[in-house]
Amino acid sequence: MEELSHALLAGRSPGDAPGPSLGRRFMLSLAAEDSPHFPLSGFHTWYAERCARRFKVSRIPFDALEQWYSEPGSGNLRHRTGRFFSIEGLRAEDGDRVTAGDARPIIVQPEIGTLGLLVREFGGVLHFLMQAKMEPGNINTVQLSPTVQATRSNYTRAHGGSVVRHLEYFARPGRADVLVDLLQSEHGSYFLHKRNRHMVVETTEDVPPHGDFHWLTLGQLRLLMRREHVVNMDSRTVLSCVPIDSAGFAPAGAAGFGAAVLHSLSPAARPRHTLAELTRWLTDMRAGAPGSVRRVPLRDTERAGWVRTADAIARPDGGGAFAVIGARVEADNREVTSWSQPLLEPTGTAVHAFLATRLDGVLHVLVQAYEEAGSLNGPELAPTVQCLPGERSRYLDEVVSAPASRVHYDVLQSEEGGRFHRAESRNLLVEAPEGFPVEQPPEYRWATLDQLARITRFGHHVNIQARTLLACLPSTW
């Protein structure tokens, strides 16, 4: 068991043959900012063509949702097949993060979805097969998704549509080598106990080309994550699970703060707290978390100020971070070319940020143990600042008012477009000001990026907001 744990944390499998470690192979891909086999110039042309295709998303009233109905008595929104997901109510019984007795709508989707990236070597460098996928809630409609991004209802074809392309690499034992395979949480403020299976698998086969798929190195993806609304949330969370061993690497362009980020990703980075100390602290925070929630009928949210009209469920007083709406979708490149569904529409832009500082010369980020209402296992490691639209939190002012000289990453990214309508987050990495206190409140700890990456590979320890930032931070060099 000890050998297995050490191997997993090192980014390799027990019994691996001698040669470059998995973390080293991914680092080589991360350093490859372009590819002679699939150059970025060709990608930009391909992506523009994909975005130019015809898609249409229209808001509609709830009674116009095909195959959806309001359940008598509870008012819950359900699909007539009993599959996909439902919109129900969630009530907080006690706890610090949400007001006791408060009820809000929540997405209940017990199915575990598959988020899978297929990789293959070209010229000795790992490339990732990315999909230009239309999601109804995406701000710019088409974004780069994993090779496979599907719920169980999708890949078992509950919708009656076509098969999910390339699913066979993830579903058939022996078809590809499994490099990453983890269960991870999704947004606990919007989903109840939602989990997805994160997979990275490697093939040596010639993968049949298709117009909606394109190979990219990890370095090319790193550059694309400097742009707004290009790499989708599902891709970012899977990429955060990829082991990186940056020890001794000094790629061109990695200087100053970028070099500090690269070193922080290395196992050689000396941390303030050991990995055992960090995980024990998180376990302590989970054991002492008082919060508890329970599912309630959607109609119960009316007592908390949510008002249901013909086409929305919202808080007119501005007390909700989102509204529930209905939408009709038309897309000619999806398994089903038209459908309708409920979506959650945020009332503004969320803020997710890490404050960073050098401790004994090593870059650390400030993480917090944070529990969302729909979390499965209690608190997870979260960014320094995690705010839904309209929320306030400790250190928010230090992040949003920081001078440009201390802001090393500041990009708007879309959240999950299959369930949220035009949801975006401002993701930041901000260097803490001189004199910022090293000693922090009990729910905060300093961690190197290598430690955060290792804890991510435990599964259900690092939340999706922190994982997104972890995937984006190499973009700083």
C-alpha cells in the first residue's frame, strides 16, 4: 500500500518500466508551446470555422420545455424519462457558510459523468485530443472540451441520439493505457453531491480524424488559457489532475514570477507545511464542520424569497446568486440536434483568486478549507477568495484592488455550459503585498503548487475552483 501511494503521488504507476516518468512526459508537453504536427496557426483557423457554425439558444417559459414537467406537490423540475437531472430545493440546517433554515434551488444529478482526455505522442511529445463542443450556456457557444464529456444518460443514449465519439478508448479495458482516473467534485453551490470521473488515457493507435477534434500539446493549451472563454471548465478540471514534474526545467520565457511558479510545481520546492500536515489539517476541518443540509421540495424555496414566474425562479430582492430559467437549443453537431432544458443563470461574475507569496524563497499560495452547500465530503481546499455573484469574503478587496504589477493572471473563464447559462468566473493569481501576514486564521494554510497538485490526485480534496486555477497557473510563464 505504501508503494502504491508513493507511486501515485509521484505521477507514475507501480512497476513502470525505466524511462521518463509520467510527470516528466507531461512537463515536456507543457514546455512545447507549438507543434510541428499541429501548429497553433492551423488551430486558430480550425477553431474559427467551428465557432462560425449555426447554433441557437433561446429562453423559453417552463411550460414550453419539452420532456420536462413540474412535479405535482413538490414543484420539482424533472425529465419525463427520470434521467439526466432535476431542479429541487436544498435547505441548510445549520453551519457557517449558509444561513440556517435558508432554502435555495439546487441541481440534483446523481449520475457520475465521464470527462476524458485522449493523449498520443507525436514526435515524442504528448498531444491531447480536444473537442470543439457547443454547450447551450457557453458565452461564446463553442469551447474546447475534453475528448469525451458525457453524462451516463448521454453515453447510454437516453436522449435517443447518436453515440458519443471516442468513448471506446475510455470504456473498454485494454484499448488505451490509463494515466489518470479519479473521481472529483463539481460546483457544490449549484449541484448536490455531484461527481465526475476524470480520465486521461494514452493510445498508440491512429485515431480517425474528425472535423470537431484537434490535437494540442499541453503547452499550446497553456497559451490558450490566457484567452477568455476558449478552454472550457471540464477540460481545465481534468488538466489539473495531470502530474507535472518541473524539477530542473527552465523553458524559454520562464523568468521572474513565472520561474517561481515553475519551481513551486516541482517536488524540489521546500514547503512551509508537509503534505501530511496539510492533509491532517483538512481532515481536522472536516471533522469539525458543523454544516448539514437536506433536500426539500422546490416549492419550499418560496419561503426563503424565491419567486416562480412563467419563465424564471429567482430572488427579486437580489439575494440569490442565480436564477433558474428554461432554454431551447439547436446545434447541428451534437448527439441530439435540438432539445430544451432548465439552466441556472448566475446574476453576475464569480471571483476565484489565489494570493501568493514567497516563503523561504519558494512560491506558496494561500488555500482555505471551504464547504459549499452541496459538497459531498465537507470542506475541500479552495482558493484564497471564492465568491459567488454578490458575495463578499476575506481578502476580496486585496485581490480586486491589487495594482497590475502584482496581478500575474487575470482571465475570465466560463463555467460548465451544459447546466449554467453564461456563467463566468474571474480567475486571478495575485502576489500578496509586502507585509502581508504569514500567520493566517485557522481555516487557511500556505501550500506550494506541487503540494496542491499532489492533493488534487487524492480526489475530493481540492474543489473545482482551485483546480481551475491550478490548471491555469502555468500560463504565467
